[in-house]
Amino acid sequence: MRAATLADRGVIEVRDYPEPEPEPGHVLVAMHYASICGSDLHVIFDGFHDETRLGLPGYPGHEGTGTVIDPGGTGLAAGTPVLTVPFGRQGGCFAAVQSVPEAQLVPLPAGGDLRRLLLAQQLGTTVYAMKKFLPADREAPEIAVVVGAGSAGLFFLQQLKARGATVIITDLDAERLATARRFGADVTVHGPEDSVAEATLDHTGGRGAPLVIEAAGGIEARALAVASAAHGATLGAFGYPDRPGAEPFDVDGAFRRALTVAFSNNTQGEPGLASFRTAVELITDGVIEVDHCLQAMYDLEDAAEAVATARDHGRGAAKIGLVLPAAG
């Protein structure tokens, strides 16, 4: 089979591999589609990789859809369409065939569009995060800020608008902000020329926003999130760290504003993979739009170019994906 792999730090190669044999409790999945997560870029370029997994087929991809070809003695039938959600550091989605623990699979509706349902992985992580940032039993704030209008930021935007919030969103890319306006963003801020913190203070009479979600990652994005927050606000920290270990954070600003900072991680460990299942329903029912994340799909053989595009802020695209052999 063919598979892309992280051969060395910053180096993606496509190679020939033998098809895997399913381990006990694992299922063989013929992969149709995969997408590149921001965390994949940090694994590839920023030192978050696992040295023992360099060169393994499909590593580090962890967002994918496919069909079961060998149930491996599990309860799934051959031909079942599935969303594959392996833990991020165990991912192998950039491969023609992947061996996945049964516990990390979400069965998909028969006849569902595996290309669109691919986005249930990323959407599911934001659904999970919203349970921390704005629980369902809590009234939505009048104003919320989202830092970053990539796939995650635009999913947060749609969920916040559905809850009735006025949303201010910022990004470095004008095309992404145009998509945000189409989804109902009330104020869009094109950084770094314009400051979302200044725009938020202007819009709130100097108070700041009671909910700020940092969905871009990076030191600068987290600083903007703190500066945009009102006293007593919740700061939802979704973006990935820049590098392993310690990095700067505006503790003084967060302290002075008495912020509650909530980090979100490990959606794959949620009992029953509940948020991923909810995401499948939201896409199937047309509640959340995902087609804007499917405009930049690369063939598996072009995986290195796809990763380079994703690292270059998507070159305007909200998400970068791969078309794998089983998709035809």
C-alpha cells in the first residue's frame, strides 16, 4: 500500500508499505479521506513528534474516514463506514489502510458522504471544547471573541451564533474572514494590521468580552485573547502550543482580569466518543456547514505539498485534506 509518513523532522515522504495486520481489538480500515490538523503541523515541524514513530505509515495523521475491510473479531461488519479518531500521537490516517482500535472508531450513517463527514473529527473537538467554554446549561454571553478563523474557529463561530451570541472574529487571512462573515460574524478583524483587542474594547465600551476563544495557537494569539477579555471572563484555550515545554503567557493580564482559563484536549478520551458522535449528527442534519473546509484536497502522492500549504496558513483555505486510494 501507499502511505505518507513523517520521515524526519519537517520531512514528509510517500512510501510503499505492506498492509498492516489487525492487532487484537483493532480493525483494518481502507481510508477514503484524511485532513491535516494544526497539531499535525506542530508534530511535523515543531518538535512534538514521537521519535519511535518516525517512518511509520500514515503518521501523524489522526483525522480520517474510511470503510472497514477486516473487523478483526470486533463487532463491526466489513463495509461499515467509519470516522477514525485515533489519539493524536498514535495516528496513521495518511495511509491507504490503517489499523485502528475499535474504541477509536465512530460508525457513520450508511450512504453518508465520507468526504463531508471527515470534518466530524475537527468539529467534534470543538463540540467537546464548548462543553468547557460555554456549557449547554449556561446562557450565552452577549458578545464573544474568536481568535482564528481556520476550521476550528469557524466551527466555534457557528456554534456561538446558534446560541445567540454577537461574535467578533479575527484572522490573518481575508478569505477566511469572508467565510466568517457568510456564517454570520458580526465583526471581522484582519490582523495584524488591525487589533481584535482594540476592536473588542471599542465594541464593548472598554469592557472587553465575557468569552474569548483562542482557536489559532501561538503566543501572539493567546496575548490577543487575554487583551480582549473582560474582567471575570472565560478564556477558552483551544490552540496548540508553539513548542514543547514552557512558553510566554500574559499571566499579569489574566490575573488583573481575574480570568478563568480553560484548556481543551483529549476529545478522543471522552466516554463513548460522545462529541464526535454529536458532530456526525450536526453535519448529517445540516446544522453545521463544512463544505468550506473541503476546497483544498490533495492526492496522497502530493502529501508533502499539502502539508506545506497547511503550514502556509492554508493559503486562504480553512482546511487542507488528502484523498486516499479507497475514495477512487
